[in-house]
Amino acid sequence: MSRTYFITGGAGNLACQLTFDLVERGHRVVLFDVADGPSGASAEGCRYIRGDITSQEAVSAALHETRPQVVLHFSSLLSGRSELERSRAWGVNLDGAFALFELALEQGVEQVFFPSSLASYGGALPSPLPEDFPQWPSGLYGVTKASVERLGVYYHERHGLDFRCVRLPVVISAFAHSGAASAYASRAFVEAAQFSRFTFKVRPETSPSVIYVKDVRRAIVGMLEAPSDGLTRRVYNIHAMAPSAKEISDAICLRLPEAELVFDPDQEVVDLIESWPTKIDDTSARRDWGWKPHYDLESLTDDFVQELQRDPTYASGV
């Protein structure tokens, strides 16, 4: 059945990539963002509406005009900017989400999806990480992620809104922000392909849980399409693999033998990344809606390197 999907933060690369999955399934997609336009290619026929998630009037007008059955709420200030712009982060990440939930009820939206993060836990985490491990986020970004998770569950239990959420580990993608500590796993591929060199700021043994962006897309679509009566929870963890930085380096060099990849660990980065789990318990996702990653390190490396070689602008979002 064809549905209309409304994606906040729609200028972002993950939102743009998801449009292809949704349109391929016969759905209509509307992207909503404050940016002038999408940062990457989107599927043919998608509509783009420029508007600010912190403006309840703008969001309400866009929802009223487009009448979506499903909202994917991707609007967010990331961790670094959240610390630098705390008031704006609260407005975008929390006030925007609260207003969106209220408007979803008011305008008859059937389903709201929210992508959360390991940042919602905070602190040094055990491995494997249990699904219901206590959440005490240490950064404002994580605080807002955990809060929106709780808000969504509240709107589901108290008001019947079909809220769904997955917590993502480190995502390997061409569009990972180069300044983020967790981006080393992504930037190693990108910079090896573009410049034939990369310096890891982690130890060769560093191995947090990671997932390829194409599996993220599969996970989101699978979560959206899962029958509601089969879901035993509203917030799910997912896990794919945990290769060491040395294993990532070796896999890249096997495909790009001219690349020079070296290690120069930064202790602050090491301490941060190695506080994250190498294994995340995603038993519920596998049981309830059939989650299972398609990509391991070898198939990920084959696919990612081919993408980067085929289109030199791929990682720039052009």
C-alpha cells in the first residue's frame, strides 16, 4: 500500500538515501529541512519543503498540506554543535520533537520513526551492551536522544501513536563528519580512496560496534514495515559487526594497495572510542522483525571502495 513519508532533517544524506528505498516501494516522499536544498541526490519525484523544525507553524503547515501517514524525525544538532549551541540544540532536538509529536496526534499521522544512538547511554559501557542498560548520557546530544526515546514511548502508551525507534552504533558512511571521533572508520575508506593515505587516531586493537550505512537503510525500512502486533518494544538496539581498526586497515589495503594507512593514537580519542561496546544485544530486533545485517567487513569494503572509485564526488555529497 502506497503511503506518504515526511522526513524532517530531509536535507541530510541518510534522509536523501532513504528516499530511493521508499520510492522503490511505491511511496511518496516529502523532505523537510531548514537548508536551501538536499545535500545529496534523492529519488525522482520527491518533494522538498524548506522550513525550520523549531517553527511549529511551519511544521504544521507542511504536515497539513502533505498529509503523511508516516513521519521520520531526523532533525537534530549533532554532538559537537549541541555542546557549542546548547539553547539551539534543546530547541531543535527536544522542543522540536515535542511539537512534532503533538502535531502528529492533531493531524492524524499514523507512525513516527526516530533514529537514536549509543550516545543515549553515556559513560563506559559493558560489552555486550544489554538492551535495557541504564541510560545516563554525559553529553547534551545524548540527553536529547534519550529524552525523545522516552517521549515517543509515552505518546505510544498514552495516546496510541505508533512510535518506532532504533539505536544505531557507529555508522560507516561516505558522509561521516570528518571532525567526529567516531568517523575514523568511515574516513579511512574515503581518504584512502581519494588521497591514498589516512592516519588512524585509535589503536590497531580498537573495535567498537559498527554498521554499514546500507544496512542502516535496510534496518529502518524493516522497522517501518514490521507488523505492529509483532513488536515487543518500541526502542530497539541493532548490531552488525566489530572489526578492529587494524582489520579495517588491512581490508582497505587489500583493495587499495597504493594507500598508506598508519596509526598515531590520540589518547583522548582512544579513551572515548574504547568506552563503547564491541557487541550490542539486538536479540529483540532479530526476533521481532527479522533484523539481520547483510554486510560483513569483506562485503562492506568491496561495496564501499567500488562506490568511491566509481564516483569521485560520492563522498562530497555533490
